[in-house]
Amino acid sequence: MICTIGHSNHSARRFIDLLQGAGIDCVADVRSTPFSRRNPQFSQKALAASLKDAGIEYWFLGDALGARPKDPHCWESGKVSYARIAASPAFQEAIHALIEESHAKRIALMCAEKEPLECHRTILVGRALARRDAELAHILADGRIETQAELEQRLLHLAKEQIDLLSSRDVALARAYDKRGQLMAFTSD
């Protein structure tokens, strides 16, 4: 199983408790820049050390799965294109590696945002994993686990997407993901 989690402004101890409560073996950091000025406990070096002390592996994947790519082909008119990121070979290879590793260990994709629907870890990376039928769940700030089905239902509601005779669930969900991605995508201005 692959989970997602946002470090938010948790203490290092609380974050470790959330991971351990969900049985996580490895944290895959999907931040483009693994640094936090406001929460230095989540800067790469400090985080990796805290995780190691707790017996949890640290895996940096921000170069391939981050929301602020260096590749100029992933940008459109000064704005990040999630579709272009998802189509890139580096992204596809990292998704494949995540799925392969998830057969042997329980992995949590980590980024900064507390709410999964406000983060690319869900809207970009989680979407790609779900398309490949990976089992996904989301560790919420209060420790509850939200299933992918529950999250997608919230996403449909948030995007005001309706499922009816003209729009299947898959079509409505694709539109909901696209709308959310457009709202969230980083702009260089």
C-alpha cells in the first residue's frame, strides 16, 4: 500500500507517531525542494535523521515527482502543467519504482500541505498511482486514514462534478482532478 501524508506544522515526534500509527516503513519525499524555513524539522537532513532514528527509511523523489520541475517542457505560459509532468519519462519511472517498492514495504508520499486535496502528492502523484491500480490511502493530520475512494468522493463534491447519463464517474473524476490541478499549479510570476 502507498499512503500520502503532509508534514504540515507537526512536531517531529507527532509526525513520526502518525507514520508509525499507519505502519509506514518508508517516507518518499515528493517536495521539489526538501527544505522548510518555517518547520526546520522537515528539512531534508533533519527529517532523514529523525526517520532513521525511528526505523523508517527516507527516499527523496522530488526531482521526478515534485510540483516545481526544472524541466522547461513541464511549463506552459509560466505555469506548471501537471499533464506534462505526468507524461515525462522521469515521472513515469518514479511511479513505476514506487509501485515496485510498495510490494515490499508500506510507503508514505510526503509533502508539506496538511490537506491531501490541496497538494500535488494527491492531485498529480496519487492520481497517476490510482490510474495504475495502486492501493492508496491518505494519513490525515488527526491520524485518521482516508481511503482513495473517500478522497475522490470529496474531490468530486469540491469540484462540483456530477455523475449522470452524460458523464461517467471516470470522466467527472478526470475533470475534477484537472480543475484542482489548474487551481494549485505553481506559477512563476
